Amino acid sequence: MRSVMSRLPVLVLVAAGLAAAPGLARESSAFTPAISVAQSGAGAMTLVATTGQLGGTAALNPRHPERHVVQRGDTLWDIASRFLRDPWVWPEIWQVNPQIANPHLIFPGDVISLVYIDGQPRLMLERGMVERRSPQVREQRLDDAIPTIPFEAIRAFLTRPSVLTREQAENLPYVLTFREGKLMAAAGDDVYVRGIDAGTGEFFSVVNVGDPLIDPDDGAVVGYQGQYTGRGRLRRGGDPATLTLTDSERETLRGDRLLPEERMPSLNFLPRAPERAIEGRVIAVREGLSLIGPWMVVVINRGERDGIAPGHVLQVHQAGEVVRDTIGGSGMFGEKVTLPEELAATIMVFRSFDRISYALVMQSVNEFRVLDTVRTPGS
């Protein structure tokens, strides 16, 4: 599997013929370091690496190429990993050009080159060969833009929910009963539901509420394991309303909850370290496995109230194993010794709620488990 350890979030959409703006450099801060901006040919933007306040200039990937032609299927995370080592230090070398309407888009055919000026690395974005109508912005479908992370890795989690927040489990519409005295329902069956306020014809996901998710810090129930049972279309409103199941993955039962189908959230967010120190735990994994690895979705016990937002990058630390010292320890079986924690993975949050967040495992050094610790990178 190719490495995904970095990011390139702020390559910019440039108007053809835009003149260089020497006054754009800003005073450096922890998350808005000063950069130099200059144009090199039509549609090219140079981003200059500088030293911010996060511990020095971001390190380059020792195996970085001199240039990369953006391909369909690339992600910003993949592309940046070719040039840079650590994804969460992007503020040290990137800054959004405030004159650009949408600074986060790059497209297949664009060329990214690494150059050095006065000993400092610069990443240059040059627009590929696309139709232009001077002096307007390049013509390109927005849905052709390269996403930050691979959509396929989280599609099922977004379209077929498998975790419910506590509020969802308590307040969402629910299945009341079935027609003709049935004990369960499947595709083609009508079910009666309560608590629904929607127009006929709208679609809903049906989720069975499973075991609670417990915050290990305070013992509070912060969510529930869920199992997607199927999809249904609202055939008739009212209380109770009638939902016709259009497809099923397993039987639908009384008490199952209904989630309205939503538009997919944008995946063009910016990978970055949280603005504050974060320490939490992995409390669930979508696949329900004991060991967690790359491209799996995990749930952590930190959310919006802790300052967590989509794009935040965290590191997972594997708890140290407890072993017996049979060499220098005392006692018949030896003294129990807890080994140090080990860095296990890098994860990135793609959706956050009040007390929990969903994150994708971007890179895994070691497999890890539920209840292992997550922290702000470098802490």
C-alpha cells in the first residue's frame, strides 16, 4: 500500500494572468506562518516554506520526487506524502492566498514541482492544459477536484450508519410495528413508524440500536453501536406513518431507528493538528474487529465540545504490554512491568459530534485496539 503520510491542502485555483501580489505576506503565527507568493507563468503559484512556531520547518520526505503530475484517483493526502513527511505541520509551510476564491482545489493534469530558492524548499503548482477564457478562472468541473481523503474508504460509513450518538438513539423516528402481525420486516414490506416529520417519497436508513459506547473517562454513554438493516421510502405521512422497505441487509425489528438520508459532507477539508492539546481514547471500530489497521474507521471519545473538527489529525498510541521480569524481578513468578506506549497510527477526523468523532486510519505503524490512546501529534 502506498504511503499516505502527509498532505497538500492549500494548492490554489489561480486566475489566468493574475499578477503577483508582493504585499500578501503576513506576520507569522502558530497557524498562519508568513509565506512569499509569486506567480511563475500563466496559472502557476509558488508556495514558500518558512519557519513557523510549531518546532521548525517541516521536513521533506527523503524519497520525494522533483515533480508529480496529478492523476485521477489521487488524493491531496497521497500527493503531499510524496513531498512532505508529516501531515499535521502544514501551517508551517502553507498559507491560503486570500485573493483566491477557493484555495483548496487541484485537478488531474496539474503539475506539482519541488524547487529551492535561497536554500528554502518551495512547492510550485502549475495548472495543466485546460480550456481558458481570459481573463476568467480556468474552466473545470468542481466535482473533478482531487479530494483530501479517498471517498470510497468512508462511503459505507456515511451512507450506512453503524454508530449512533446518544441523542440519535433517543430521539430519532422509530419502527413501531409491522403489517399483518409480522415480527420483523424485509425488502418489500411496509412498516409503521412514529416521530417522523418528512414528505412522502423521502428515503431513510434503518439502523438497529446495539450495545452502548461508554466514555472510559467518566462512564457516560456517548453513543451506541448500530447495525444498518436496510433502506426505506416514506409512502404515507401521519402518526404513525408508513415506510416501505426498498432493500434489506438484515431483518428490521421493532424499535429500530430511522435516519434521513443526507447529502454527503465535503471531503475537501484541511488536514491539520488540533489547535489545543487533545488526549482521548478509541472507543469503537466500525468493522467490529479486535485489531485495527489502515483505512478502517474508528470512533473516538472526543468531539466538538473538545475542539475537534473534520480535518484534525491525531496519533494513536498503543498501550504497553504487561510482562513479568523473571530476570531481575522478585517473587516466584517475577515482578509485573508495564512496557512503554508505542506509536501505532495516524488518524484523521472526517465527522464530529458533541462527544464523539469518526476518524479514518491514514497510516498504521502497528495494529492497535479499542481503548488505546489518541493524542495531538508530537505530544
